Amino acid sequence: MSAPTPNDLGNVITSDFARRLIYSAYVIAVLLIGAAQVAYAGAEAGAPQWLIIAQQVALYLGVPIGGLAVANTKHGKYAAE
């Protein structure tokens, strides 16, 4: 097995539609989790356990989703030549 090259990173999920779906689902989920947190904070109620867990999972998933986005970025100032 050979070591992957930087060009191989864009082959993780090759479908533009699939990546768009992943990014959109993540953004919507984080938006809803954040809205729930604001609602509980505004009511001066403690955050329920499910919300704390959801926040931690969303934070954790930000790393691979961000990595997927970076791996599939081909344009811009820092694009590899």
C-alpha cells in the first residue's frame, strides 16, 4: 500500500452532490443545536443532557467535515499548483 498524495485527498467523497448534502446537513444541525442553546439560555434554564451531548457531537464532527471541505478545495489563493 502506498502513501496517499495530496491529490488523493479529493477522492474521499467524489460526488459534488453528496458533499453538498453532507455540508448542508451539518450546517442545519449546528444551526438547530445553537438555536436550542440560545433558547435555554434565554429562559435561564440549564441545558438538558441531550443538548450538551448534541453540542459535543457537533463539535467533534466539525473536524472531519472541515477536512473534507479542505480536501476538495481546488480554487483560491492557496490552491496547490
